[in-house]
Amino acid sequence: MGASMNTNYAVWGDPHAGATYLYDLGAGKLSPSFANCLRPALDDQGPYMVCLNFSGYSWTLIQLPDGAQITYNAGGKGLSDGIVFYHGRGYFVRSDGSVLYFDLPTR
């Protein structure tokens, strides 16, 4: 089970239930089964969450709180467990050691 938190949200994935849950800290509201992906990570600087699709072959970028989604196929198989956000990009390491990234949408 992966989890992430920023000043606005807490999010965690439950692979056994096949769901990702989002808790809005300001509203005190839980959104059950918000997305169907693993290893969620929240962007510290903005309203985005990224998680690994259950297939393991792409990342899903989700805008919060509306849930709009963009799927990134970042080279197919071999995506790493985590992602790091820095200066408007999401970075991750593939299993072969190469670093891949995608740009976050402009706000």
C-alpha cells in the first residue's frame, strides 16, 4: 500500500481492494475509489496526483479535486515504484536505471 500527503490532501492505494482513496483535508471528506491505480504520489506545489496504472505500463496524472486524468505511457514495462515532482515535472527511474519525466500541465 502506497501513501502520500500534502497540505490539501492525503491519498493511499489499496491493491487488495483495487482502489485509490483521496481524503480532502480542508473539507474533511473521503472520496472512496477515487482512482484505480497503485503507488499514488501528490505534487507538493499543485493540485496533481500521479499513480501507476494497475497494468504497470503507464502513469496516470489526475488533477484534483475534479479527477480529470491524463495517461502517460512512459516507455512501457519496467517503471519504478516512485515518482518525484520538481519544477513542474514528474521524474521516475525505470528498472534499467534510466530517468524519464513528463511535464505537468500549465495551470
